[in-house]
Amino acid sequence: MTNRIRHNSTGNCNGAEQRSDPGECFMSVIFGIHDSSDPRGFRQALELLAPVTIRYGPDGTTISANGSVGMCFQAFQTHQRSLLERQPYLDGLGNMVALDGRLDNYEDIAAALGVKAAESPDSVLILGAFERWGQECFSRLVGEWAVALWNSQDRVLYLARDHAGTRTLFYRNVGGRTIWSTYLETFFTEKNPLELSKEYLARTIACQPAGESTPYRDIHAVRPGHYMAIKDGKASIRPHWNCIAESEICYRREAEYDEHYLQLFGQAISRRSPPGTRAIAELSGGMDSSAIVCMRDHMACGPINDMDTLDTVSYYDDTEPDWDDRIYFEAIERYRQKIGIHIDVSQRIAQYEPLLLQTRIYPYICGDRSYFDAATKFENAVGGKGHRVILSGIGGDELLGGVPTPLPELTDYVRRGQLSKLISRAFAWSLVGRRPFGQLILSSIEATIALCRGSVSEVAPSWLTPEGRRLCSHSNPRRVEKRTLICARPSAIANGHTWWVLLDTLPNQAPKLLGCYEYRFPFLDRDLVEFLHRLPRQQLVQPGRRRLLMRRALRGIIPTEVLERRRKAFVSRGLTAHLQKGRPTIEKLFADSLLAEYGLVDSRKIQAALQAALSGEMAWIGHLTRAIDIEIWLRGLRT
């Protein structure tokens, strides 16, 4: 399809070029400029920005401008309601909106506004919701989305992301001029070089949530679950969704929890893979990815045709003795009688050399040159088959009790003063975990005090400098309001801290090197997350039994051998083998370290950490590999 740019400066907006394919919705590129001092050159400026992101939105480019605001929409079609869209949408009052994503509760929004859902695009519903409820509208939007909205009357620009940040949205506000985009590439068309953010680098090395920071000092990310309001060059940020539940669900029977979970889990999958969607699911053989694949098959009515049968892609490494995923994903394939795509990753060799692309800028931290080889292998296996959507099982482990820790449950008893329950449950947990009873009680009291004070224990690697530690503590994205700390259960506060860590692991933070795909996350569905965050902890985890609710509810849907699988093994041999082979290169990197030059790491201490990792000490292996990736990336910037 030929890409073309359409200009519009009136209320009669022409959208991206319409397609006749019935199985399509937008996951797209939105970007724009707000500058009240010089509104005349928006169309030309947006035209200059458009080429760098066209690969992410190949299905048509549309530009719209009104007064001091210009917006651009580049379509990437993946779902049916896209056929209604005409973006950016500009109404008769001069208000404008651009949406990347979809609304899952569009029927509810349409009913509240008194319009027909089947005839109302999501972007129009969002603008109507804003005109009805103002800033409160963002809390009503359920789905996976990022939005830019211009309020002409108040002359305020709003930038907002959904509760989980499933769509990226970046902005730069300098000298009263605001530029925003769903991709970082947009900001590299300007002449002035961008400075790096030492705070982002420090937090990333320490494996702590980055919050609104990005690798570049003047470019920020809109936080998940928040919206920005920018007026006269000044920006304010407010939450529209709270990840800490203030109430608890209490049913009489376990079956009621199971039924409610199945209903919401099935709804989450249906929202992200309606019939006709050419989606592919990542299938590792773990409980989360297997649950998505098997549940979707279970929900199908009647015979499943090949077009609606979910395809899968799985990775294996037969040289890794602790990696047993292949046994389990093949069990799922036999159960559903459909063989998926298998990708052998055993031949991937870490090169510890910068990744440099000859034809374009890739401004994300992703590792060394071996990442391009891996991307090529994926594209050779998956590309060309028509898939635009990838279903990911990320989030299931964190939300459904994959980590069998007793503290969230015990802290609730401490907070409520339920001494008998605290003693009996601590005794049960101490027997299973072989942990001294008195020590567990003490840990529960200490954890309760820390959670209710809002303090988070952040353990940084010893080779981070004092400056690096200071930068890590400078801005805490997990800060909790005092009112919430007073009302919420300690386990709910712990869930909130885990939520922020989880969001930093989403693969949509950096787009794939090759190909263009929309990631969707069934376990991060807002309705499902709110349900799971309100559950009593003992419904998720019991002494000696993790994933309690999931195993009860999905019995008969997932094969027993997978449903009762033990926790997935930590893959270690490949990591240490790569480090051992690349040791001379890595030591050379840190002998003249750019991270040390930035004042973030101690070269001597990090080389000692490398030696410890090669000797079998795995405690800081994740932090070490992140530091190596960033060091290599910094080298590439100077090449």
C-alpha cells in the first residue's frame, strides 16, 4: 500500500487510508507539536518528522493542524474498529485528539454519551468523554492506549497512558515548545544533540523502575496510569488509576473466586484476540503463556478453523541443562494438536560489540550486535506469515502468586492485630520454608512498618558509586500517597510496588529491530488486575502451594503436567559461558569504562563482580549484564 500524507486544518478530518480487510484495529504512531509562539510551520515540521517513524505505521499517514497544535497519525492496523477511524480527529470547537490503541469498554462509553457504539470510533468517544467529564474521563478509559488531546477552549494539551503503559508516549518540553511521540526516533530529527540522563542510567543499572525518565535528559515518558496537562509551557502530572487496591473481595466459596477469575481472564483474552485477528502467542511452556493459548482454544465455539487457531512461537536451547521449556511447550502443542514455530537460540553468541544500524537510528538500549542476529532469526521464522499481534504472558507470575513469599499475607494480620492468625499461619509457613518461626514473625512486623510508612527497600549493587546511589533515590516512581498508606492493606501496598517493577519489564519499551508487531498483555487487563489486586493473599498462595487460584480455575483447560509444573528453572550456564568467552572484551570495556567516566560505577569493583559471577556467584548477574549492555551502548554512541 502506498503511504501518503494528508493535510487537514478544518473540522472535516480525512483519516488514514481505509482498508477493506475486516480483521483490523489500530496500534499506531501518534506525534505532534504544540507551540503557541510560532504555529505557522506545523505542517512542514510534521512532514519532516513523519519519515523516521513510518516503518511503525505503514498503513497511511495523516496530518492535522489547528492554531498552536499540530498532530500526526500513522496507522498500523490490527483490529476491526479501525475502519471507523479518521485521525487525528478535530471537532467543530477546535478540540483535537490522536489515539494509539483501542478501548475495550467502548460500548459503555458510547452508552453514557448517548451515541451508537458501532458508528463511533474510539478517538471520537474519547473526545466526547473529555467534553462530558473533563480530566476525569481518563479514569473511565479501559483498554490499551496512549492519547494526545488538545482542549482548544482552555488551551491545554493532555498526554495520557493507560493503567499499564502498554503504549509508550514520550514528550519534550523546552522553551514553551512541546513535542510528543510514541517513539523516541521522532526527537532525533532536531539539530541540537540530546544529552544522556544519568538518573535513567543509574536506575537501570540498579534494576529499579525508571519512572518518567528515559535515556535522554530532556525527553520524558508519561507515567503509566497518569496524564500530563501542559499549558503555557508548564506541565503537571496526575494519576488517573491507582494500582493499590483499597478494598478486598471476600466470597464464601472458593468456587466463586474461580468463576470470577475465569470470566475476567477469558474476557481479557477475547479483547486481545477476537476472531479474524492474525495473532501469534509466545509459548514457553510455563503456566502463563500456556494459560493464554489453552484458554483461547477453550473459549472457541464449535470447530476452530485454521485462521482462528492461535499460532505460537517458542524458544529452546538443548545445550542448557536447566532449560526444560521444550518438554512443556511440546506438551501444549500435542494437547491442542497444532505445532508452533520453534526457534533454536543455542547458537546465539554474545559479541560485546556495539549494535550499529547503517540505515536508521535505533535510540533504545538493547544490547550488543548479537541482538540483530536474534532479530533476524525471529523475522525469518515469523515474518511473512501475516502476524501483527503478539500475545505475551508477562504479568501472570507477579499477579497470581508465582513467588511463594509469606510476608504479604502475614503483614495483613499484623496490621489488623489478628494475633492468633498471625501465629498459626507463620507456623505453617515456617514449617514449609524451614525458616525459624521467631525470625518470620519479626520479619513480618518489620515489613508491615516499612510498607505502612511507604518506604521501599532498594538494594543496589556494591559497585554503584555514591553518586549513582543518590540518583537512584532522587525520584521514586513508587511513591504512595499518605491517605492510601492509611487505608490500604500492607499486601495491597506490596502489590503496588511489584506492579511498578513489572511495568519496566514490558517488551514494548523498545520496538523490535526488524518487523513491526503490537504486543498485547492479557494478564495486564485492567478489570483482571483490579480483581487480582483485591483478592485475599491466601487465595493466591498457600504454604507449599503457589498459583492456587490459577491451578484450581484452569484444571481441565491446561494439561495437568503443565498446570502442576514446578517453578521454571533459572537459566545460568549460557550466561556464565558467554561471560567467560567474552571476559577479555568485558574487562577491556570496564578498564576504560564510560559508566565510570559518568561517575556511576566503580571500575575496580565491577571487575571484581565479573570475577565472582564467573566463579558461580549469581546474585548480581542481572545487574552485571545490564551494566555491560549499557556500557556497550554508550560505546556505540561515540562510534
